[in-house]
Amino acid sequence: MRILQQMNAFCVMTLIAFSISASVQAESPAPVQAAKKALAVGQTAKDFQLQSVGGELSGEVKLSDVNADGKVVVVVLRGFPGKQCPACSAQVGDFVKNASKFAAKNAKVLLVYPGPKSQLDQRADEFLQGTKLPAPLTFLLDPGYTFTNAYGLRWDAPRETAYPTTLVLDEAGKIQFVKISETHRGRSSAAEVLEAL
């Protein structure tokens, strides 16, 4: 009988431990919670200006100028957290394959590649590997995490850069879709974003 009581107690303790673990894992890190609040659907996106290194638009690209022509999709990549991110490569490849569908919806896609100022150009070139991005995609650099910090998306941990994020902005610059990934995976697919446009 005593063994049965011990087994029951063990089972109960195990269930409690799992439920505590699940609730802790379900909570977002504080920076993500703050970003989700600041980047909520219906909020107006902060204007930014970043340098293009490939794609449809060239030179300094200002969000408000691009947004004046229609809807905008902003995809924040991880940059170079010690190596090129395979999930970022897959996500960009998905958007490249669906570029004509974004163009048909009159939506520009801004891919933001954050990182420290030193070697950012080199790392971005490595990431693109000579790929010519089709319209309406543009690849932007975020040197020193200026944009990433302004949007509250800096993943300030060893070998991390930014929380992968996708925003869809309407013609007025209001956020109509947002997805902030708390891990390296969980990215927005092109199909998911096209549906939100």
C-alpha cells in the first residue's frame, strides 16, 4: 500500500512539475512582450530609413516613402549571429518564389538584415550569395541595430541579433498583421502574409 501511495505522490508531483514548466515556457521573454505591445495590430509603424543593398529599391529607403505607394511587408531577419541562419534563408527563398504574388497585391517587401556595423556589408553579401532579388523585394541593412532597437526587436543574448518578425502595413502605415518569433523557427510563410494583405 505504501508503494502505491508513493507512486501516486510521484505522479502528482510529476504533473505539477510539467504544468509549471509548460506555463513558464508559454510566457514570452520581457522584450518580446514589450515588442508585441508596441507592434500590435492597429498601431502605426514607426518610420525608418535604411540602406538598400539589393532588390527593387536602391539607396536610402524610407518606410514612409515606400508606404505612400501601397502596402508594405517588413520582414526582420536574424542577420549573422555567428553563422548564416538557415531559417532566414528558407524564409527569404519562400518570399522570392512568391514575389509575383506580392507584386499583384501592390505590396512592397522590405527584408531587414540587422547586425553590428563592422562586417555587416560582407555578411549581407554572403547571405545573398549573388542572388538578384526580384521586385517587389528589397534587402535593407540595419547597422548597429538602429531599426531593431527602435522597434524593440533586439534579441540581446549571446549569438543572437533580432527576434524574427513580420509586419504587414496598410496604406496608412497601420499594422494589420504582426508575427514575432521567440525562437529561430516559427516564421511567417509567404502564403500566410499574402493572406493577410
